[in-house]
Amino acid sequence: MAEKSFFNPTLAYVSSISFFITALFNAILTIWKEEDKNIYNWLAATFGHHWVGHGIILLVLFIVLTIILSFVIKTEEIDEKKITIMIALVLLGSILSVLIIGGYFWMHFAAEA
């Protein structure tokens, strides 16, 4: 009898796409809060602290995107190409998010100097 696997190729694949989108939105939301104090204040008032609200929004976005994409994208197997895409999406999302946030703060503080 074959062993049942809990690995779901579709879920693995779409969660990497969701991570990429969520990582970019993280950078956008970080800058948005810095530029628009109404957003900052709303997050702080609604969630007790702006970072708590920030985290909850990102978590909800990731979960909702993963659920939606799992209905839109179906994959039965994860081949080498898909693994490469998944790794690239996670790395690229992380790197772009850091560069966007870092670039914003670098330009922001460089302008003040």
C-alpha cells in the first residue's frame, strides 16, 4: 500500500506566488504608512499598534491570495522548472521588498541631510 502524502503541489506553487505579491505589498504598505499618517493612525487605532495591523493585513492578504490562486491555478506535479520558479519568486519578492523599503528610507534620509 502506498503511503499517503500530505504534499499538495498546487498549494506549494500558489503559495510562492502569494508570497511574492505579499512581499511587494509589504514594501508598499510600509512606505504608504510613512507618507500618509492617516493610514498609520488608522492601523494604530484599529489594531492597537500600526505594526500589528500591518502584520494582520499581510497575513490575510497571503491567505486570501493563496486560496484564490489555488482555485485558478491547478498543478498535479512539481517539476524542476516549477521548483525554480518557486525559489525565484520567494527570493525575488524578498530582495525587491528590501530594496524598495531600503531605497525609500535611503532617499528619505538623504533628502534631509
